[in-house]
Amino acid sequence: MIEPIGRIKNPSLRVFANAGIGFTIVTIISSLIIGVVKSEDKSAFKYGIYSSLFGTAAGGVLGFVGSSKSSDNNTSQKLQDSHIQKDDKNNIWKDWRNFVVVRKVKESESITSFYLEPQDKGEIPDFKPGQFLTIKLDIPEQPKPVIRTYSLSDYNQSGKYYRLSIKRELAPPDLNVMPGIASNFMHDHIQEGSVILAKPPNGKFFLEVQKNLPAVLISNGVGITPMISMAKAVTYLNPQREVYFVHGARNGNYHALREEMLMLDQENPHLNVHFRYSRPTAEDEGKYHSQGYVDTTLIQQLASQEAEFFLCGSPGFMQSLRDGLQTWGVPEDRVFFESFSKPIPVASSAQTPVANEGEGVTTAEITFAKSGKTLTWNQEDGSILDFAENNGIEPPYSCRAGICGTCMCRIKEGEVSYQEEPSAAVDDDSVLICISQPRTAKVVLDI
């Protein structure tokens, strides 16, 4: 009987139940004593009554103590469960993870958005506005999976999905080159319900939301994607911060996510939006703010020099703006840019030194541990990634410029020398093989 009572969750009911048991037990014992010893004595009846009351009180006290202990046990268990759940949240996936395309939305003539949710229904980590997602695609007739990096184009507060807004890359006119393999595959073959592999968000190009310095977000074309993420994050998390959102497009047909930005502009009084079209159509009347190309002259008209400047777009667009901002007197450490091609050189004599520049070797022995190959590398073989591919080893990669971090692998022995300063975050025990060469006579890599 005692064990079932211990399972009663309501503390008050548990106290009454124990009091009742105490009353019953003491009353039975008292009745036996009265009946056997002093059945005719009136004082014996008083003894029985007092004993019963005492038994009831004692039972109630025991019930209260049991209730408190049970409550403490439950609290302890809840804290333990909470700790376990917290630990689970901190277990961010490290490698590839399956994501399902739950929505596919055409945003413009060339850009389509893909909403991704984890297939395992688990949680996904937050990211810094401006970072990218690395995905892997199994494309028919391609000898190996194709890996690409795309900026995250949304900053939602639900934390249930990621959004990629991808531009279809066509083959340049009059050139005998293939169109973008991954972007065209995404547009033509990835539908709602498709499953693709992704790594956690990454990248050093991001906006620190809680700063108070005004932020000027400048983009053209598909470069709008990380800027929308930044503008939304500031609106949700630091709405008092002044933000200038300047975007250039050919016309309304090629302007993705325009209505989304206009809605955000209405929501945030500290967000200043300016659209500039280079070749507007009659249908664009009233939907843009100025005509021409986004340049430093326009930025000077809209924003203060005392701000942080974020650039994303075509290489020529960003180079022109970097040069213009430098001429205007904006310090280099307040200009940030995103590019998934070779890094744009800084238009200044004060170049950032390349890590370990000039400290490499002309020949080295490289062991690719997982592949079971030990090969002799010579300086003319180029980067470690080039050397690996030329010898039948196929490490993952994407940008080949030290930006995305896809080619990062653990170095087990030796050192490398970087040909260019890495843009991606590199783990302490790892290297980027796309822009590195051996620095020591022997290098062992976990590939």
C-alpha cells in the first residue's frame, strides 16, 4: 500500500492518504487494547481517541516529508533532464547531414530560393548573418559529387530552416565553356521533397549585430542574399541600429526578394532602403529609387563615412567600390566583402602578408593517410589539392581559394605554407589544402 501512495503526484493528496493510514492503524491497535485490557474503563476510550488523533497527525507528517523528498527527487530529475537536453543542443553536426527541400520559390528571372529543413527533424544551429552553407550534390554524369557554397539568404527567428537563394549561372556568350553545373541542377532538378547534403553554416563574412556603428549593406545581383540576412538580423535583434541597404539590379525582372525587403523597410524605421536599376522598364515605374549603377558617389549621398561597409556582388563591382571607399577615406578595417572567387587584391601598398610566405620547400614527401598513398611532391606540382587530384585522390573542395573551408583536413605531421591568406576559419590542427604547399620535408594528412 505504501509504494502506490508514494506514486501519488499531488502533495496534498499524499499527506491526506498517509494521515488516513496512520489513523486506521492506531485506531485498530487502540481498539484491541481497550477490548482486552480495559473494556469497561471510560478513560480507556479517551486513550483510544487521543491515540487515533496522534496517529493521524504522525501519518500526515510522514506524508509531508515523503512529499518533500519526492518533490526534491522530481526537481533533481528535471534538472538532469534539462542538462541532457542542453547537451543535445550543443551537439552541432560536424559533417554532412541530410536536408529536405520543403519549399522552392522563384524570386526573379534568374534566382530561385530553396528552403531546407533537416530530414531527421532535429534542431539546427543558429548562424551569423552573412555566413554561407556548403552543400553536396550527386549530379548524373559527374564523376564525383559536386560541392558548392551559397550564402544564407534569410534570418528567421524560428530556427527551423535554412534558405538558399541561388542564381542560375549561364554560359558566357561567345565562350566555349559549360554553364554552372550546380546552379542549373538546383533550378532544373531539385524540387520540393528532394534531399541534399549540407555542412553547418560557416564563413568569416558576417555582421556583428550588437554593434552601434551604422552598417551600410551594398550589393548587386545575387549579392543581395547575405545582405538580406544581415538586415533581418539587425531588425530582429538590434532595431535601434542604423542600417543602409543599397542594391543594384538591371531591372525588376532581375531583382530578387524586392517585396520582402520593402516589407522589412516598413517594419524597421532605422532601415534605409535604396534600389538602383541600370536599365529599368516601364513596369518598374515607382519600384526603384534611382537609375544607373551603384557606386561610391551614391553611397556618399546616402550614408555617413563613419560606418561599417559590407560589399557583395560581382568582382568588378566590389573592386570599384573598395577603391572608391578608400579614396573617400574609409579605413580598410571597416570595409568587409564576400567573394567565392579568388580574393580581390587590396588597392593599397600596405598588403597583408601571406602566412609563411617564402618559407616552403621545393620537394617533400606527402602521405595521404586515408588513401594509403605516400608521394613525392615538387614545387611545380602546385597546391596540395592540385597534387592530390593529379594522383587520383579526390578530396572535397569548392572555392579553391581558401574561402569556403570545404577542403580543410587534419594535418597529422609536418607543416604547410599558405600561398594566400586563408579567408575561412581553420581549426588549430587542420589546414586548407587548396591554397597550401608543404613547408616541411614530410607532411602527413588525414585524407
